[in-house]
Amino acid sequence: MIARTQGPWQTAPWQRQLAEAVSDPGELLEILELDPGLLGPARAASEAFRLKVPHSFLRRIRRGDPCDPLLRQVLPLGAELLVTPGFCRDPVGDMAARATAGVLHKYRGRALLMVTGACAVHCRYCFRRHFPYGEASLPGRDPTAALDYLRAGTDIREVILSGGDPLAVPDPRLSWLSERFDDIPHLQRLRIHSRLPVMIPERVDGSLLAWLGRSRLRPVLVVHINHPQEIDGPVQTALQRLKTAGVELLNQSVLLAGVNDDAQVLAELSEKLFDNCVLPYYLHLLDRVQGAAHFEVKEPRALELYGRLRAMVSGYLLPRLVREQPGAPSKLPLLPG
Ligand code: SF4
């Protein structure tokens, strides 16, 4: 049997799925058999921050249920247009952390490359929903300044690929970048923050695993899963393939009202993550970005939920409950220890 390889002129199945993601609110409501009365607010909110959901994620959403926890993450609502005091466009201080074109440097020993502004999904609570990717992400053709910055920062041990979603970038480009990182002796780890293995599990294909496997740097993939319902069979297969390829898998979730603000759901998520080779890493309080106030779980309630979660799971299945504060030297844990 002759193995089929993919030439540079071909489009990978995941790229076709990315291109076919639903971006029209009317189509979304029709597919999910939802009340057409939701259309007006959804259209208005998606003008400010476009709707985007891949079909593979839509298949995990219950039909006809406006409260489905996966739907809540992607459905534009009129509440996004309210201006809420205490919420802003750059809640984590990204703009102040720009070190050079395409690089954010907040914490010691790690630097973050904004390799793209594209994502497989537009999460309605996204802390970067107002981020000016055009001016602040890695220029498509010339990452020289970013690579020079990494080379000059001899205390940088870990390079983080972020965005947007770095795995929205085609593999030849990522592979090329990875080879440049290999040549920088003080870099030890390559961390990738991505929702793509969850949104479009077919993203974890031979081509991705091949360049990851060639990297001199130790690969760490931080996925972003908020609810156990997100983990279906294809996602399990993708996670297993990554693990088998030697990738360390961690998860970060955001505590979101109406999605996962329930200790039982969080416990189930931790168990299911571990069953699929992923360690729960962070449970973030919502970053207070303008347009997402309706997702906020206030700190006293978050602490109460966390206390209940602590009593339900083994210590190693307990994610760290943190918030990000602009200018702080690390994420801030809500509880010491
Ligand atoms: S995948 Fe990440 S960067 Fe993209 S919209 Fe969702 S939270 Fe934001």
C-alpha cells in the first residue's frame, strides 16, 4: 500500500473544516434548532466580535437548548454590547507587555509569541477579543526581530506560541519556526496554547506530530476545555495521539457563569481530563474584558465552588484557581499554597 502524503499545494482536512466554520448567526440558530428570536441580538453582537464555530464543535451542542454550556461559549448575545464599569479592552495588560514585534514578555524565563490572530472558534468571553492583532502579532513573513529577542534573552528557557490560536497556522510555517528555536541554545521548552485539538480534533495529524517530534525542545500543549461535554471520541483520540508522541498535556479553563460554575461539573471535567492524559492546570477567574461581564463568577462564589471541588477530587486533579493582574510577576493564586 502506498502511503498518501500531503503536498504543499493540498489543503489538510482540518484547514477545510476551519474554512467551513459557521460565521452566520442565522445558520447557527437553524442548525441548532434555536428560537429565531435570538437572531437580532446575535447579529448585533457578532458585528462587534464575529461569530465563529466549527461544525465539529456544533455537533457536541444539544439541539434546541439555549442553555447548553457549549452553546453559551459561542453564541453572541445582546449582553455583550453593554458597557460595564470595571471592564476594559485589555484586562491583562497585553499592550504594556509588548517587547518587540509579535512578542509579549510578562514573566521571567518565558516569552510569548503571537503567531496569528486567527482562531478556530470565537469564545465570547475571550480576553483578547479587542486585541489589535494587525499591529501586535508576529508579522507573517519577517519574524527576525522576535527571533533576535529570544536569542538575546539568555534567561528565556520557554517559548510560548499563542495568538489567536497558534495551531491555526499551517505546519510548514510552524515547523520552520520550531527549527529556528532549536538553534537558540538556552531555549528548553516549547509551549503551545491551543483550542484547536478540541475544536477540530483532526488538527492533530501526522504533519503536526512530525514537526513536534523533530523539535529539540520539550513540547508542552496547554489545551483549553471548560466543560466535560467538550471531550468526545475524536477529541479523546487527538489527545491520545499527542500523549503518545511525547507531548505533555495540560488544561486551562475559565470559570464561566452558566457554563461550568458548578462543582460537580468541574470535578467531572478534572476526572475526564485525567482519563485522557491531561492534567488540570489553571482555573482562571474571568479576565474582565468589556463585553463579557455576563460570564463573571464573583470571587466569593468562585472560592465557595473551589472549596467544594477540593473536597471532591484528588489533589493532583485540582487546578490552581488564579486571576491575572496586569503587571504582576505571575498569575495570582486566590488561595496560598
Ligand atoms: S481560542 Fe483562545 S484566543 Fe481564540 S477566541 Fe477562544 S479564548 Fe480567545
